[in-house]
Amino acid sequence: MNHQRMKLLTHIPSWLKNKYLLTGSFFVIWMLFFDPKDIPSGFERKQKLNELQNSEQHLDELISDAEKERHLLTNDAQSIEKYAREHYMMKKDNEDLFIVNQPLKSH
């Protein structure tokens, strides 16, 4: 039994017996796949960062539009009337209100 084991060990290439190579290989594999800061997770985090930056840009645009609208509503009486008519379907006493719905576009 011991003789077969020794014969098996002699067939292993010497570079596989090198403890520095084995340790270095283990370290590289660990860093690439198992570490919390591994490469695939880094790509996912980068993609998520890009999505969040795009979302931030979109929200900044919405905030800017809302601030412009707020400024108009606080400073212009005609804007207040237009806003009330468009968003709350308000009308003057001597007016008739007609609501026209646009048909949905089908692809």
C-alpha cells in the first residue's frame, strides 16, 4: 500500500508540489471568485452605479421642472389659472368644459 502511494507521488509534476505556486494560485482564485470585492461583483457594482447616476440625472431634471413650475405658480396669475384648468378641470361659471381623451397608440 505504501509502495503504491510513493509511486503515485512520483508521477505528480514537480511544479504541482511547489508550495509557493499552490499558495499563489489559491490566493488568485480566492481574490477572483470568493472575495467580497471580486471581479464579477465589481462589474455589477459599476453597472448599478451607472443606473443610479442615470436615475439621479432624471430626478434632477424633474426637480428643475417642478421648481420652474412652482416659480410660475407663485408669480403669475395666468399660470395659476392654466394649472387649475389643466390639472383640476376647473372652469369659470360661464364656460362649458369638454374633456377629450386621446386614444391609446397600439404598436
